[in-house]
Amino acid sequence: MKLIVAIVQDEDAGRLVSALMDKGFGVTKLATTGGFLRAGNTTLISGVEDERLDEALGIVEKTCKSREQITASAAPMNGGAGGVYVPYPIRVTVGGATVFVLEVSQFLKV
Ligand code: 2BA
């Protein structure tokens, strides 16, 4: 068995949960925050049998879109000597999904 940990954008999370559940996968949805943008995202965890891993990953890939987001970075003014930083917008491409696949040593429901 494998544990899929998928970090996705909030906009895709509802459809992804539905798509996985429609195919009989168990899913848990967690509200999370990305370290770089400091913005909300969603982490889904799903335990899947080895033979269905590719199917589940295919659903994640099909459902999650990449999007551009604008965030504020800070540029030093006067070389930063005076400790003055001016925020300026930068564009980053987020997603579709950041996915980790972990080996499950035990799966218990007690
Ligand atoms: P965030 O950390 O908020 O990152 C959002 C997006 O900002 C990233 O999209 C990437 O395009 C950009 N980004 C991140 N760090 C950057 C940096 N140091 N410089 C420039 N741009 C940077 P994704 O790569 O699609 O990541 C989406 C979310 O997935 C991340 O949100 C984070 O919550 C999670 N994530 C990504 N890589 C991870 C990792 N190695 N471990 C744990 N979580 C990760």
C-alpha cells in the first residue's frame, strides 16, 4: 500500500476529492499553508493499493491545473544599507499538484 500526499490549490481541491471518491478512493482533506506564498492551499492524503496507484495519480494530474499567482517580494532600497526594503510584485506558477508517494508499512483501523 502507498500513501499519496498531494498539495493542491484550494480551487482544485473539491473537484479532486469528488473525483477520487467517485472511484472508491478514501481521502482526507487538510487545510494547509504554503511556506513561500504564505497562502492557503489544500493537502489531500489518500491510502491506495499498489495496483491502483497509477490510477489515483492520473486523477490528480487530470484534475489539478497550474495557475499564475502574484506575490510581493522585497527589494532593498539603496543597496539595503539603510535596512529599507520596498515590496514589488513577482509572478510565480503554482501547481498543478505537488505529490509525495510514501510506502505504508501498516494500515490499521482499530
Ligand atoms: P508555496 O510554498 O506557497 O509555493 C508556491 C509557489 O511558489 C510554488 O509552487 C513555486 O512556484 C513558488 N516557489 C516556492 N518556493 C519558491 C522560491 N524559493 N523561489 C521562487 N519561487 C518559489 P509549487 O512548486 O507548485 O508548490 C505549491 C505548494 O506545494 C507550495 O506552496 C508548498 O505548500 C508545497 N510544496 C512545494 N514543494 C514542496 C516540498 N518540497 N515540500 C513540501 N511542500 C512543498
